[in-house]
Amino acid sequence: MESLAGRNFVPARADYLGAPANLNHVREGTVSIMRRTNLVRAGVALAVAAVAVFGFAAPASAHVTVNPNTATQGGYTKVAFRVPNEKDTANTVKLEVTLPEDTPIASVSVKPLPGWTAAPAVTKLKTPVKSDDGDVTEAVTKITWTAVPSAVLKPGQFQEFEVSLGPLPKVNQIVFKALQYYSDGDIVRWIEEPSAGAPEPEHPAPILKLTAASASSDEKAGDTNGNADTAAAAGTPAGGEKSSNSGLGVGFGVAGLVAGLIGLVLGGLAYRKASTHTTSS
């Protein structure tokens, strides 16, 4: 057998030149994968941020509110106290709404609600209120709604408790402090009044803003109750206005979900491309 010791051994050209080319290819593939990995991370970060910012905005707006939230001084109106059940493991079984005693409302009537018993509490007034029917010496200062077992407000549900009020006092607003009773014994006190320039309190009280009456509004006063009844029958809050709090909360929630899904989709596509590129390499 001939020995190779005396010969000059030169590596094959393909082997000699191929190594650097393959090395460059590996480096390019590594950089590409790193770029796609960063894109995946960015997509996941976008999704998490969107849920953190928008996803939790909806629950923050799930308060006890009064709808509509504006009315006219001296007039009559029908309002609905909208109560959401914010707990996952308990039911709302009772609601108490307090009416101001210092600015009493002479006429207060409650719309019957199936499964709930309404009990208005009447208080003798220190100062009688003038009305078309004479002096009013007592007024309703609290209304308590209590549910029968089959009508309790379950998790994920809400209910509206309708009341007719008038004539409304000549003040800028009426604060209705409310207590929400749960089946586990917890009581949520919606009694905090917001301050100008300060963040919204955790448990704000329902507030009805009152505006001064104009000549045109006085002429249309007789149609107010009829329009309110029509709006209620159509499923719209009295006065034709929708709750800005609940609408804003739902809008933020939807926006958060959409942004989160977009981020996850972008991350998934980038990860898929990275995997395909690695397999083909």
C-alpha cells in the first residue's frame, strides 16, 4: 500500500471554502432568530400592557349610579339607581338609598320591581316644604329594597331601581348615599363625595346634577314624565341619556381586549416565522 507521507496533502476545495460560508450562514440565522425573538417579546409585552391599562378600566366604572345623572331644578323626574353585582361569590340581597333631609323632596314614589320589596322611610321635617298642595311636613328620606331568594342579584348581573322625584330642590346637586348588602354579610358603602381636582373615590355616591330651569323647559315640563316612561319601556335610561360610566368602562374593556389580541397575534406570527426559518436552515 502506497504511503501518504511523501505526498503533499491538500484539502478539497469544497471543504476548504465551504466552512466559512456555512459559518456565515449560521451567524445570519442566529441574528434572524434573535430579531424574531425580540419581536415575540415585544408582542407579548404589548398584550400585557394593554390588558393592564385597559382591561382593568372597566371594573373601576362598575359603581352604583343614578341615571340620568342630570335634571332640572323645580321639576319632576324619574331616575333609576343602577346597581351592579361586583362579587364573584356572593349575591346582592338588599339596597338602601338615602335622600337628603336638608333639601327634602316632597313627592317620592317607587316603581314596583318583581321579586323586590320597597320600603320608603318617612321622616318628619324640621322645616315644612312649600308645595302646590300646601305645606309638606314630612318626606321620604330613605328607601330600602329587599330581594326574595329567587330575585337576588347574582354575579355578573345588574338591576335598576326606579323612583319618581319632585319637585326637585333649587340646589346644584343631590347626593344619594347608598348601601349595597351582599349575601356573605359584606356591606359596600357608596357614600364618598368626589372633590374637585381629586381622583375619583373608591366608592363614590350617586350624584344627580341639577340645572336652573329655563322658560322653554317650563313649557315642556308636562312632557317630561311621558318621555321618561317611553324611554324606560324602550330600555333606555329616563331622559334618553345613557350611563356614561358604564359605557366608558365597556369601551375601555373592549379596547384592552383588542389591543391584547393584536399583540398576541403579532408575537405568534413572529414565533412561527422564526421556527420555520430555523427548520429550513
